[in-house]
Amino acid sequence: MEVFYGLGFILGPLIGGAIYSIGGYILPFMLLGGVLLLDSAFIFLVLPKVNWENTNAETQGNLWSILKVPSVVLDTFCTTAAAISMGFYSATLEPHLRQILSMQIPICDANNSEK
């Protein structure tokens, strides 16, 4: 799961920048909205129905019982630290890559909305 998260951070700005340079500001949002609509229809058709009347609070568990497991807390901390690091690198590495590689495709993300 974390591999795909990292790939999204790496490839997302590149693909988003390419889509932006092809269709302008609105195209990345329209394309992602269309993909999300198709994804939601696919999920609605594929996932089985859940019978909520047969479930009770005792079998569902709660958040505090999960957080009492030390490995869960450690994994949560590591995932959060990795996300913070990737966000930092995404915001600080892109201007340097632009200078070094003279990229023609604009790399856009939430922290740097310039071309």
C-alpha cells in the first residue's frame, strides 16, 4: 500500500503537469472527477451488500483497542513520518529539478502552483 502511495507522490505531479500543459487549469480536475465517478460506480456494482442489522458493537471493536497494540502505533508513526517527508521533498525538490533538468512539463502540486 505504501509503495503505491509513494508512486502517487512521484508520478502524480508529473502526470498532473502534463495534463495541465495539454488542457489548461480545468482539465486535471475534470479528468480526476470523471475517474472518481467511474470508480464509485464500479465499487457500487462490485462490492457485496452489508447487512447492518446483524452487526453489533461488541464484534466491531473500537479505536482505543487497536491503538493499544504497540506495533500499530509504531506503524502509524512510521507512515506519518514518511508522509511528512514526502510532502517536504515534494515542495522543496521540484524547484531544484526544474533548474537542473530544464523540464518542459510544469510540475504542479498543492505547495507550488506555478509553472
